[in-house]
Amino acid sequence: MMMRMITLLFLLMFFGQATASYILIPMDAEGQKEHLKAYGITYWTLERQQKVKWLLNYRGGSFLLPDAEEIRKECQIRGVSFEILSDSKAEQILTEISSPSQNMEAVVLEKAPRIAVYSPKGNQPWDDAVTMVLTYAEIPYTVIYDEEVLGDQLLLYDWLHLHHEDFTGQYGKFYRAYRSAPWYIEEKRKAETLASKLGYSKVSEAKRDVSLKIRDYVIGGGFMFAMCSATDSFDIALAAEGVDICEPMFDGDPSEPGYQGKIDFAKTFAFKNFTLERSPMVYEFSSIDMTRDRRIMKETDYFSLMDYSAKWDPIPCMLVQNHTSLVKGFMGQTTSYRRSTVKSNVLVMGENKTNGEARYIHGIKGKGFFTFYGGHDPEDYQHRVGDAKTELALHPTSPGYRLILNNVLFPAAKKKKQKT
């Protein structure tokens, strides 16, 4: 009798293993203990020419992978929670998702996107939330800067992240607080040396042409993501093309008289009707940013994610996938965007309704896409120069960091599934 029971148990275990044909990586709050590394597993699977289904709005935006021993082992090594599904169970889930009554969709991810991070050489990964989370999730990326951009190397990549750069040539508007600091003096020297090497007499002129190259990359079909000051300073650089908005301490000569009236908002990606901050003594670029106008306590600083139709608006739906619709706020040089300065054709995907600020926005430019995310570090509320790096091992389920990684996988989506 005992032998029969053992034999039956063995057969059941074998049969269960033999008929399993999918791996589900749940992304809800209860089912996943390593949300950030789960994106890395998905990327790793795509690198091996395996397709993945992104189950929008199903258990927090779960991933359905083909069953393979190497994928199971990789999940175990990285600590990513997973479930083994039989073919019939997977089919049942996909049938439920496809029902017109369900706000869900299964989007096919086909190919691991080639990732570039625009960042000064020598910066440490913890200088920037995106490079930090890419490193933590074990998603490979290539660091590029002005030389590569001006040399048309953006064409080698599917997805581009803009580090916390100042594309206006004003050195981050750090002049008042740090103009005598050794690091500021050295960064200014290096920027001027590089601009000169590239054939420019001013850093602002070099950054202008870099901005135009990035603009053309997006218009041609690229995916661009930016955070903090790289968002508004990029648009300001586009709008101020051919106009000198820099004061003497930045470029050696006075700014152009009446430059505010010469700003062309038609050239920007996301913003309109903003007023530039003229004073070099003010740590701010323009009226786009709401940092100085915020009246929110840290304990109550949250923003909510919009709800989109997974079947009819899969693009924004992909970008807001999360295990919560309420995300902790965090600050930066550019913390959030004044709603009156956001163009009407740009989607506000995350906002603080109480304060009337946009935190997370997305738009289309030509054949490409861009996403701007306000703030510096989703798990460091008010990051300051010299602060210690964030240890993501302490925040493996961070909703704020998940928004970044949604953008990383977005270019992998099968294009005919996109209905917007």
C-alpha cells in the first residue's frame, strides 16, 4: 500500500512538471518580493530570444514566460517570486484577460531593447536613479555622452535615458551655493574642455546641438526617458535654440536682451508658456517646476497614477503598471510640473491633485515617444549633493522605481499591439 502511494505521488509530481509550460512572475503586492529584479528576469529572457507576455492590469502587471529550467534557476538566484502554470491554467488566465469585460490585455514583448544612458563619464551608478535601478535589476546599459551623441551613435540604441543634465549650459544653476566648491569648478572646467574639443566656443552651444540630436532621435522613432532637471532643461534648450539665455558667469558674455520674448514653445516636447528664471543666484530654470511653490509635508506627499484602458490605451497602461496606484512623492531640482505649462497633447500619468502638480508625463514626438518623471530618487525624499547612495536592496518593491522600469521594457512591446 505504501509503495502504491509513493508511486502515485511520484507520478503526480512528474505529470505536474511535464505538463507545466509557463512561468508566471506575479507583480502584485502579495505575490512578489523582488519587483525590481523581476524586470531584470524579463529582460534576461528577452535577451535569449524568448518572447514574454506582459499581462497588463493582471496582478499588478505580471509577466508570463515560457517554462524553462534555466529561467526557474535564474529566478531563484535573484530571489524573484514565480509560479509554475500548466498549459490549461495559462490559457484560462489569457482567456480571462481577453474578455471585453476585463480592463486587461496581454502585450507581447519581443526583443530586449538596447539601452543607452546619457551621462558624464566617471559618474557613479548611484548618482542617478535610472542607472542605479538598471544595475540592481541586472539590466545592461551603455553610457554615452556628447561625443557619442554628436557622432550619431544614438542610432545604435532603442531606449535613451537622460541623466540629471543641464542642457541650457548653466551648469545646473548651482552657481550661488557651490561656485567656490572644488567639484563645481572641476565640472565646469571639464565641460568647457569637452565643448572646445568638439569645436564649440560655449558649453551652451554644444548642449544645444546635443539637444537637437536627441530631438531628431526621438522624432525618428526612439524612446526617450528623463528625470529631474534633464526634463525641463531639455525643453528649454530646444525652445531657446539660437537665443543666448546664459549670464556672463556661465558663458563669458551677457544674455541676449529680451530673450524671454524670443522663446519658441512650438519647438518643445512637453512644455509651453513658461517663464525662464533669469537670476543666476536662483536654483531654478523656469516656472515649469513647482519645487519652490510646494506646500506638502513629507508624510503626506504622494501622487496618484491614472487608470487607462489596457485594450485601447496599452502604451500609457504599460507605463503605469504597479502594485499600487498611490506612489510616495520625492523631490529634486525639478520636482514636479506646473499643469498650466504642460501641453494639451501630453498625457499626465501621475499627479498630486491636491497641489495641482504633474509628476509623471508622456507624449509622442514624430515616430517616437518620451516620458518625463519629476524628482531625483524615488526612495530618497530630498537628495542633496554629497548624500549617501540609496541601497535598493532595502527597497526591492519600490513603486516609484517600478515606473522607471516600465519605461525600460516599453520599447520591447510588439508594435501592432499598440492602439494609440
